Amino acid sequence: TAIGCRAAAEDNPAVQAVAHALGQGAKPPVGGFSFAKGNDGLLNAVNAQLRGYLGSADHRARMAGFGITATEIDPVLPR
């Protein structure tokens, strides 16, 4: 992950973490949730909450505390 790479670079002066752009059509890896089959109500409720929160000022501020930047957040936001 970007955080892991930056942490390794901070601990070792011989290593450098460099941000890079994704190739055309490439998508960054993302985490996920799993739900029991048929539990559409919970799935839809969680998705609705995530759509409202991801990319918000609160989300960005919390992620910044872990070293996650807009470069990592923006490509994985729902469109």
C-alpha cells in the first residue's frame, strides 16, 4: 500500500517512496466488505452510507492522519 511504502521509506534512507500515475484504464487496489447472499437491505444501506461519506471533508481529514492523500482517495471514489 502507499502507506506501507512511505513508512518503509521513512525508516530507511536508502529507500524512496515515489507517487506515480496509474496507466490508462488501470484502477488502484481497494478494500471491500462482504455480506451474506440475499442480504440486499444491508448491502444497499452500507453502500448508501459509503457514497455519502467517501470523499467528504471528514473522510479526507481522517485519512490524512494516516498519510493517505487525495492521490490515493480520488481514483477510488464512486462516480
